[in-house]
Amino acid sequence: MTKVDVGKKVLSANEAYAQKNSQLLAQQGKPCFNLISSPGSGKTTILVRTITDLAGALRLGVIEGDIQTDIDAQRIRAAHAPAVQINTEGACHLSATQVHRGLTELPLDQLDIVLIENVGNLVCPSAFELGEDGKIVVLSVAEGDDKPAKYPAIFAKSKVLLVNKIDLLQGGLVDFDLEHVRSEARRLNPGIEIFPVSARTGAGMQNWYDWLVAQARRSG
Amino acid sequence: MTKVDVGKKVLSANEAYAQKNSQLLAQQGKPCFNLISSPGSGKTTILVRTITDLAGALRLGVIEGDIQTDIDAQRIRAAHAPAVQINTEGACHLSATQVHRGLTELPLDQLDIVLIENVGNLVCPSAFELGEDGKIVVLSVAEGDDKPAKYPAIFAKSKVLLVNKIDLLQGGLVDFDLEHVRSEARRLNPGIEIFPVSARTGAGMQNWYDWLVAQARRSG
């Protein structure tokens, strides 16, 4: 996001569509969450494992945001969930307008929850409301434990922090102090839920599933 | 970077300062490179190890770009190199204006090379010229081997690709096909130099040092 005078106007146009999305989701009673992280933190792998492990229990639909390619939507569809791929063609975040198109293309009446995977970017997507019920920030342990301090906005705004790739903590392969991240994230956002997980091994994923299922029950 | 009509005007104001920076660096005969990557790919760790290992052989100065905190500049100074910290206060990339301030604060006459560590963001910084001689993209193996395809702009524009954290490839801890990344990066950019390294263990770093030293010799 560049800091320019038109920022306010752009945000307002975006907010109008965000409101539309929020109303559409509320009418249909579908919770919707916006996953934000650096590139390569494992958002898609988390989604694929979640879809697979919750098959028969929770019906997930996904809006995939990427600058280019439909690699991620293909991975979601291979896990037997509906996915709409949005290519931003250079833009560094999803807009509410793009998500609106995604919502109209998903079979909402056959879903329990909609998950939006934003463009891999820990900065810009946090400034653009999409009409979601909450943001979920994903941080891979390989990225280091200084990220809440260095990129505070998204940690301050998220309902959930998924600390992913915790399998890499074994054997001291990466320098990452989970307790430091926990206290830094809570300093920015006392109410944030924190789930350490490995989408690769499945460790810790059940806590995340329980949270997701509770969100669907609250709306259902 | 939002896609808005003023984009062209913003880029032009930035380009004027980029040109100033480029002239200043050329007058002083100092090569300057702009390191760009996702958050947590290991840019600062690469810089710290490079400064330490090349102490006495190559004098490096660093301009550190971060949204908040001076954690990175402190790490550079602890390695006994001069560092100027720029806080972008929310902006997702360094501007040429900010880098101009950094260049005037660095003791240029006592340096052989200036390295700019941009804000951790694989998207936006690639669109803003800073007056540098070239961009260097850093990709950690933990981020996955699909990143050149998904974030092509920075791979297409960089002189060098540092594939970092190759120590994590041992034991199949991360799924990453180095040959796939090599061919994807070369498809986007046939002339790109590719150095697989581990800033943690030091593996492969000598190739990167040789390249850096050659850049200083060409300018000296």
C-alpha cells in the first residue's frame, strides 16, 4: 500500500464492497475468515489439511488470492473443496470487490465456512477489509520470533494466530522462541487466540479445528 | 502498492530521487544493492554473516528498512558495520527519498559497498527503484519452491537470487526442489545469478562473497 492522498477514497470504495460481502455472509449465516501471512508460511497446506481432516464434519469453501497462477486453487480442489481463484495481476492484496466475485461464484448454500487466502504479504492485506468476520494471521517458525514487533498491524487486528511449522523447532534447527511470540502478540492484542501447529505433521491442528467448528456452530 | 491512478505520479517522484541516489553513488564509486524478500527469509542474518566474514576485506554499510523497530540496525551495528535505520511507519516498501536520507547519513567515503535491506515484502518493493545498481532477491527454502511462479516480478528484475536456509533441506524437513526453483527463476530471468546458501551454517556463502567482492572491484 503506498501512502498517498487517495488512500482514503480507495479504502472507502473497498469498504462499500466489504459491507456488501458482510451482509451477504450474514444473510446466509456463513462465517468467513481472512488468512494473512508472508509468502510461504503454509496457508495453503493448512487449508488442505483442514479440509481433509474435517471432511464430513465441516464444509469449507475457499477464495484463493494470488498475484498470478492458480496453483493454490488446484491444491484446494484436489482436496475436494470448492475454490475460486482470484488473480490480482500485480496487486499486493485482495480487494473486497474481488472477494465479492468469489462469494458469488462459491456454492455458499452448500458450505459451513468460507476461508479467504489472501496474497502472501504480511503488510498490505491487513489494511483492506473484505467483509470477513475476522482475520487469521499465520506465522511460520522459520520466519523468526521478531515478526509481531516488526509487523504489528496484522497481529493487532487478528482473531487467531496460527504459529505453523512447529515440527522445525525440533533439534534447534531454527531459532524461534514461542513464548516470546506469545507475549509479543498478546501485548499487541490481548484477546488473540494462539495455536501452535504443524500442517505437515498434524501436530496441534485439533485446537484449530475445534475453534473453527465453534465458529460454525455460533453462526448455524 | 495499491493500483490507483496516481501510481504513475508517485513512481515519478520516487524516480527523481532514485536518479539522485544513483548519481551520488556513481560519483563516489560505490556499488549499491537492494535486498528484497518475504519477512523472515534471513536477509539480516545474511548481512551479519557477510559483514563478519568479510571484515578487513570489504567495508559494508547498510540501510535498514522496517515498518517499525530498529532491531535490524542494532544487529548490523553489533557486527561492527555502520547502519542507518529507516522506519516506514506502515508503508510496505522503502522509497528513494528515504534511501537518500540513508545515503547522506552513512560514511560513504569509508565504505566499499552499500547494501539496502528493504521491508520484508516479496511484492511491493520490486516496483520502487531506489537508485541501486541491482536488486537481490532472497528466498528461504522454508517458503517453498513455487515462489518464482507466484511472485514473478522480483525474480524477473533481480541480478542475484540467494536461496537461503539450505541447511533445512537435510533430512527432508521441508519440501523444496532447488532445481525447480533454478529453472523457474531462469525462465523469468536468464541472466540471474543463483547462490544456494545457509547464513546459519555458512554453507555456500563464499560464492556470494566472491560475487560481492567482484562488484566492488568493478567500481573501484
